[in-house]
Amino acid sequence: MLNRKDAVMVLLEEVTRRLGPGVHFSCEKFYAAPGSRTALWGPSGCGKSTMLNLITGLLRPDSGTLRIDGADITALSESRMDAFRGERMGFVFQTFNLLPPFNALQNVLLGMRFSDTIPEQEWKSRAVAMLNRVGLERRLHSKPGTLSVGERQRVAIARALVNKPRLIVADEPTGSLDPKTAASVMALLLELCEEEKVTLLLVTHDRGIAEQLPDLFDCTGLAREDAS
Amino acid sequence: MSLWSIAWRYLWNRKLTTALTILSVALGVGMISAVLTLREETQRRFEEEGQAFDIVVGSKGNPLQLVLSTVYFMDAPTGNMDYAVFESLKSHEDVTHAFPIAMGDSYKGYRIVGTSRELMDFAPGARSPYTLAEGRYFEKAQEAVLGAQVARDSGLKVGSVFVGTHGLVQSSFAESHDDHPYTVVGILNLSGSPNDRAIFCDIQSVWDVHSHCDADHDHDSDSDHDHDHAEDPDHDHDHAHDHDHEGQEVTAALIKLASPALRFEFKDQINKHSNAMAAIPIMEIQKLYEQLLGTAKLVLLAIGYLVVAISSLSILIGLYMAILQRRRDLAIMRALGATRGEIFGAVIIEAFWVTVLGIAAGWFMGALTCVVLNHFLVTRIGFHVPAIHMTADLVSAYSAVVLMGLIAGILPAWQAYRSDVARDLAEL
């Protein structure tokens, strides 16, 4: 699929990580091209969330090569990794993970608060534009508790994209939604990633969702028991 | 969106818990504010009284006792000294004012203070502690001017007649001077000074009463009595000022010098070259203040700081529990790019907000306490409690409270700092 290393947005080679007594994660090779949309599919416990945590730097590998957007993230210090994550990555979670004390607009603003990607004077206009784009122009000042689950996930998508990230990692983004809402949220996510030219890694155990994406990586067996 | 506003929104999100924590800090701070303000004002008032006279001279004994008994009307006098001593003091070149004090009797526990009429015109500094609320000053023997508290508690009015009893404390066994009644001719304004608790009269009144006592006693013993006023109802006390003072005694002399700088030299002169004892009221009272009120202040301050320490503990517990409940939010912030330092800072800022708001609320509570106390004490004893103003002591106390609040925030902040983001996100 790819011939040049610098054309790789995400690259894992011979990555291992001990997960607990007698269990380890091992990924021989995975890569995703810039602007690609890849589903990380597999049953529960197969290691797909571990893979996501390794890619986002929330977990450090024990060995192997792990490059994101050209950077060897295993060589980054924790604080540099925090900054790298804030600047280059956006997150969409299954349970939305909006912060309850903040309204929709403030939650999206928080997406820019911890990185230097967008100048501060543009924060508000950018956040409002993103919320308009996901169809929430009338819910800017609504707290998460007053939003429907579909609206919450739209806010989460706006927050993930507001910072102009290079990579979106979405962990079961439709897992808490009814089929109709799930379909519309998936369509929105894919549409926005296309528009913003962002690489998408989407973790799902749902084969149907996974097959909506152009690329699919089968995570089955990434987390396994040690060979005796 | 700053860390300050993030911290504020989390506090606002749990209003009740935050309000209760702030209240607990406020209670301690309010107590500290009120205690420090009251202490400052008490000390100022005590010292103001002490500054009114540069020197007090009396018979030898304990200098503090001399000051307390003659300036504050609080203790038993050290004894008497010859009136001649007072006269020599009065004529001293460094002395601008000298007032005799003679005590020995009381009315319902309030001292009858014999002095000179000039004392009533004495106005130390900017104060006029002898201004009249009604009536006039005494002009002859057996006329009395009441302090405001005496008038209020005794019910005596201008024109009332009363009889003193021997001794300075109220007792049913005290000998009553029925043959020498006093007539109230004036009542002083409430001044918040010891004068409120005193009955002033011409010194001749005290001499007359006690010369009769002595005479009566003499009569009882050896029948050598030749001047019994009691048996002469028409006896005119106007002659009092014409009395020869030879052989008379005074309890003390209140002295104002030409300059406060002369106090030590004057005191040394008296103490070395006479049978009398001189004391500097302000020095004695400062010593007493440190020994007695200083300890009371420390106890009250300790209670205040204890309340603040308990409040700090409630800040710690409140924040710690909040951090446990907010592991999800903290992990999300980390995922959004927040550093561990920023997470630590946000929690410390929450502790800071609670502490600062607690101080503000405590200051308000302290001010309210002072207003209520002021209303009560001004009408009761003329003691004015000022509004809280920033003194060095108060700034130090508030700084200590802020420090305690921040220390209380460290453990929860550390808990947030070292949280495992991947695990916390996985547990969502």
C-alpha cells in the first residue's frame, strides 16, 4: 500500500508490551497512510484498545518501532508526548467523555486549550464554526447533561477536530448510540475526516461498522498469553 | 480558557460541598480576624489609659498594683503616703500636672475616688474622659460625680444621696459611713475608660470621712474626740478646702511631666531619694498585657488556627474525594494534551480558590462580629470595637491560612498528577 516511510502517518513494527502476568501485546506490523481511514477491528480483549493507547502514547511499548506523523514517539519525553498528543491527535470515545461542568462550546474550547496549534484569539470562532458544522449551532451553551447522546457525540467529534489534528483516534464511537443515530454520527465523522484531510483510526468490534471504512486491520490475537 | 477558570468551574459544579468547605475555612478566619482586631483595640485602649499619666507615685510596694489601683481602679492600693510628698511632687520643675488620689471607700463595689477638682479638666491627648453628661463637677466636700457605668448600674441621678462603705469591695459586713452621705452633682459621659466605674469627689471628702472614722475609733478607745461632724448636722463642709493638709495622706499622685522623655529619670529620682515609689503606667500595663492578655490572645488565636487546620483537612478530604470522582475528566484532559503539571496546577488552584473565598467570607464574618460586639460594648461599657483593618498581624494570619489551604491541596493534586491516564480511560 505504501512505499515510502515518510508517507506513513502511523507505523508499528515489532511492537511489544507486557499487559500483565502471562499476557502480552505484540504487533508485527501496522501502518496507516496520511488521510487514510482504517478500522481496527476485533473481538473484545483482542488488544485493539491497547494498540490505540500505544499509538496515542498513553502506553509506552517495551520494544519495537512506533512512529506517528514521522516522529518516533517512543523517544519523546512524557511532557513532549503530552504536547505532541494535544497538537497532532484528536480523540472520540464511546462514552463521549465530555466534561460535565462545561457547556458544549467550552468543551470544544478545551480541545484547543492544551496545545499551541490554534492562536488563542481564534479559539472561539473556530469552536463555534466546528459546532455549527456538526449541526449544534443552537446548543452552544448547553451542558452535556442536557444534550442527547447523539448531540454529545457530535460535540466530541467537534472537539476532536477543532485543533486541526493530523490523526483522529475513535474508540467505539457509535457503541453507545442507537442504530439510526450511530449511522448519522458515522457519516458525519467520515465526512469531516475527509473534509479536514485527517487520518482516522477507528476501533470497533462491529464488523458492519468496520466495513464502512476503506481500510480494515484485524486485531485478533494482538493480545495473547505468553508461549509456555 | 485558563486553569483558573477550569478550576473555578469544577468548584461551581459541586456548589454545596464547596460552600460548606468555604464556610469551615471562614469560621476559623472569622475567629482569627475578630480576635486580632479586639486584641489590637484592647491593647490600644489599655495603652491609651496608661499614656494619660507619665508617672504614678504611691507608697512602696508592687508598681503594677499601684498602677492598676490608681489608673485603672482595679486592684487594692499599695498604701498611703504623706500629702507633703504630693505637694513636693507638684512643685517639681518637670511636673506640669499633678493630681492627688485618695481611696478607701466604695459604693456598691464602685470606688469613691477623692481627688482635686482640676482632674476633671484634664484632657490627655485627644481624649476628654471627664466630660459631663449632666449636672456639674464637684465643688465642695461630699459632692460626687459618677462615672457613666456607676450611674447606670446604681440608678443614682443628679440630686441623689448615697452613703459609702469602708473598703473597696462590696460586702454586707462593710462599715457604712452613714454620717457622711454624698450628694450626686454630676454624671460623666460614657468614655469606655476606667472612669466609667468610678465615683469622683473632692479629696477632702475622703479625708473627712476617714478622720471621723479615726476620730470615732479614737473616741471609742480613749475618748479623745474634739471634732465630730456627725453630731453637728449644720456642719458646713465648705470649709474643707480651708483645711490644713498637714498630717493628711493620699493614696497616690498622678503626674504629667513636661516631656515623656523625663519619665525614667523622674522615676529613678523618686525611687532612690524618697520613701515613695514611682511607676510608669504604660510600662507596667504593657508588661501585664504580655503576661495576661497575651496568653489569652494566644489561646484564642490557637483555637482560630485549629479551626483553620480542621478546615484545611476538609479542603483536603473534599478535593481528594473530588479527584477520585474526576479521574475520568482528568484522563480526558491528559488525552487532550494537558500535562501532568497543568493537572497538578488546576487542583492546587481549586484549593487556592476555596481558601481565598474562605478568607473573604471569614473577613466578612469577623467584621460582622465586630459590628455586633461594637453595638453591644459601646452601649454597655463604652468600648468601641473598630472595623477590621489590615494590620501586619492580620496579613500574616491570612498568609498562614492560604499556605495551609495550599498544603491541603498538595495531596489531592499529587493524586491527580500521578494518575494513570490509559488505565483511567480504559475504566471509563
